[in-house]
Amino acid sequence: MIEPEKAQAHGRWSAAMSHFILVTLHLYAAILFVGAVFFEMLVLEGIRKPVGHETMRTVETAIGKRARRLMPFVILALYGAGIGMAWGYREELAHPFASSFATLLAIKIALALSVLGHFITALTLGARGKLRSRQVRFIHVSVFCHVVLIVFLAKAMFFLTW
């Protein structure tokens, strides 16, 4: 029979380890996703003119193929771990305006859901052959702005108070 103190300590350790795994998985997936968004917006857009239309089309096609294979798993890990972490803050999220932390976390979640909506929209339009370059540009700029804010909020919610 396990002593109550040891069982309680094991429960705290187990919860802390689970949280650590979720945070780590979420962080790695976020690095991959946000890194891809930054690469597309800040690197690829900067080489569009010098490399020419045909070369850029080849590069974008190759990157798009790879992204379509990889990103669903990244998104699954990112959002799965995010949901797991948010579950630990469900009491705070039940009252999103009760604290600065809860407000910033709720905004971060809303932005993340919007990014997911962008991702699903792009996949759906692409699968139907209706994704046009103007839509791609809008989605990329919008997702870029979203992830910049999400990264800011990820840190701000632990430092900003009012």
C-alpha cells in the first residue's frame, strides 16, 4: 500500500511531467509552424523577383508538396498539446476577464483558432482547385500577423498584468 504522502507527491510529479511534455511538444510544433510562416513571408517573398517566375513556381510547388505532407502532423501536435495545456487553465478560461492572464490566454486561443480556420480554408480551396494567388497572399499575410501576436501573447500573459 502506498503512503498518502508518497501518492500525493507522485501525483504532483506525474502532473508536472505531463505538463512538461505538453509544453515541450507544443513549443517544438510552434517553432516548426511559426518558422515555416516566417520563412515563407520573410525569405521566399524576398527572392521572388531575383529568381524569376518559373524558378519561383518550381520552388513553391516543391515546398507546397512537402508542407502538405508535414504540416498536418505539426498542426495536430500543436493544437493537441495546446488543448491539453488549456485544459489545465479551464478555471481561468471560464472567466476570461477576471485576470490579465486569462484575458491574454483567451485572446491567444482565439487567434490560434483563427489560424486553424485559415489553414482549413487554404486546404479546402486548394483541394477544390479554387485557391488563387490573391487568396494565398492574403492567407499568408494574415497568418503571419496572427502568429506574431500569438508568440507575443505566449510570453506577455506571464509578464503583463493590469
